[in-house]
Amino acid sequence: MGYYKYAQQKYNQPKEKLDELWQQRLIEWREQNAVEKIDNPTRIPKARQKGYKSKEGIVMTRVKINKGGTKRPRLDAGRKPKNAGQSRYSRKKSKQVIAEQRASRKFSNLEVLDSYWVAEDGNRKWFELIMVDPDHPEIQSDDDLKWISENKDRAERGLTPAAKSSRGQDNKGTGAEKVRPSQSSNGNTGK
């Protein structure tokens, strides 16, 4: 069995198979900032699958996101508390999309290529993002990645694979009539 296959199998049940390493990582990551630049991907097979290459112009980041719902901003106008929509409010974006957008705001000169889940505990989730510098000469001469220089603000416009999936854009055919051109153009009846 090759290294990539072995590493992927370990991550199918990480708590059981990476027990001590898993605990050490979580203890270390809890102390780090919400958006942290890292040297190498934690899950190399997954990163390679998503388009990572070990070359200049490609940067790995790890983003920490709080789990659970969110509180809606309090409304000023009068209404019954029942209709204020404060409780049981959940975002339509996935946690992964929120992580991509936060990293994109922090590193404004980079574009998000893709992202994947790395860990979670009771309160938080961690995602690793593959970010690309579209102006770097190595990227502009790479046939697999030079297209990204024409795609500005991918994360903000919902054009990353995680965002497309969150918007239902990975569904085709019967049952997907209301997801294109967008959810809002069809009265948010697509999902």
C-alpha cells in the first residue's frame, strides 16, 4: 500500500487512528490565530487531490471557525419577539465557505483555489485552504493554474468548489431546476 493510500485511510477515522497526534494538533491549533499561514499541508493526499503543488506562488493557510448557529443582528423596529427571528437562525453558507472568505479577506493579494476539512472538536472546525498568488511568474507560466489570474475574488463571489456545493450548483438534472442561475432568482426555493 502506497503512502497516499495509507495516509488517506488514517484520516477516515482520525480520532481512533491518529489518537495522540490528533490530540496534540488540537491543543496546538487552539492557541493559534483564527487565520494562520502554514508551511505544508497536514493532509498531503487531499491537498494534492485539490490542486496543491509544492512551488512558489502557492500558500497554505489554516482557518479556525466556531461551530454552531449564529445570532442575527437585533432589529430596531417593533414586532412580536416570536417574529423577530432571533433564535434558530442558521446561515445559508457552510462553515467551509465562511472560512474561505475570511482567509481571502486577510490575504487580499491571494485567491482561494480550494479547501478541505482537517479537524474539529466540540467548539470549532479547522479547514486548510490552498491559496494562489495570481501575479507570481511561476503561477502565470503553469498551464494548470494560470487561469486563476483572470478570476478575481473567487471566494467572495461563491466560485470555489465549496461555495458552489453550498449553493446547490453541483446538482444537475431533475430536482435542480431552481438552483440556476441562482437561489435568489428563484425565490430561494432551490434547496
